[in-house]
Amino acid sequence: MAETGSTRRIRVKLSSEEAGSISLTPVVVQEMPLHELLEHILASAGKDEERVRGLLRRGAVVSGASRFRWEGWDEDPASLRQQLAAFPDPDPARPFSPAACIRAVLRAPGRRLEIDREAGAARRLLRRRSFWEALTAVAAAGAPVYRDYSYRHRADCYLLPLTNVELAALRRAASLLAYAGLRDAIRQITYDSLELYTGR
């Protein structure tokens, strides 16, 4: 632990965290930069200095589908504050930018459909417009509300409750998608909201 700042590396054990089943995935051990470990912790705990210090001391966090474990330590508060300052803060005054949108999530009770920009922008043969263009146009017209900064996605998150008219527009635009599975999922489920993630 003699290294400081961004050069500091932590020996971390990674394993799969699969709900409702016993994972046979082997544990992977790697030397992880402290900045990268903090990013996983922030994805779980948010940018709360005391909570982050507590997790560093405990030596374990679940982020996404992975569990991270390390030999816990008591981080100096001033040093941790300096490390956390390198991460973005939520900015509710930040307007939604369709051009900066990198991911969208359609939500329904108990369901979520993630669409990244690459998949949404892939055009079917002989189609001039993409589903992604239609989706971001619907989002821009609907004035999404700022929710928070997502450290997991490295993006600001906005929420747009969907009206019947907006959902119908997305269902019509689904024909533009290059992937049949996405087309069917959008047409068959009644989504009630749209999450949008924009990079900085």
C-alpha cells in the first residue's frame, strides 16, 4: 500500500454474483488501480465519502454481476476526498443532449430493455433513418428530467415517463432496428418510461 494517488494498485478477487443460483465461475485475482476500484464502489454506494470509506474498510462490494473482495484498510479521509474529487458530481442543471446519448433503457413493471447507441443506430438494408434517431427525437421532444449521475455507466441519467403517443412512435420506429429480438421486445411490451444516459 506504499503507492499513492492514481498509481496505487489493490489486489482484488473477482467472482460472479448471480442471484438465485450457485455460481461455478472461478475466482479471478488481479491488481486493480485504486481509481478503478473506487469506480465500482461508487456504482454501488454513490459519491458518499463515509459509505465509501466503510466499504474500503470492509473489503467487499457487489457491482453489477460481480463481487469484488480485497484486504480492507482504513483510508485517510483527506486522501480519499482527493481521490473522489476526480469523479464527476451529479449536475441537475445539465440539459439533456440527444447527441451525447449513449444508452437507453425502456422500462415496464418488472421489465427493462437496454439499448446501446451502437445497436439502436444500426440501420436495416435500404433504410435511411435509424431507430436511434427516432428514439432520441422522441426523448428530446418529451423533455426528460435529470435523475442522477451513473458511475456504472459513466453518464448522466435522465427519465422520461412515456405517453401512449410516444410509446406508439417508438413501436413504429422499431421496424428500423437491425435486430429482430429488439424489434419484437419493443412491440410486445407496454413500457411506461424511458431512461436515457448521456456521456460528458
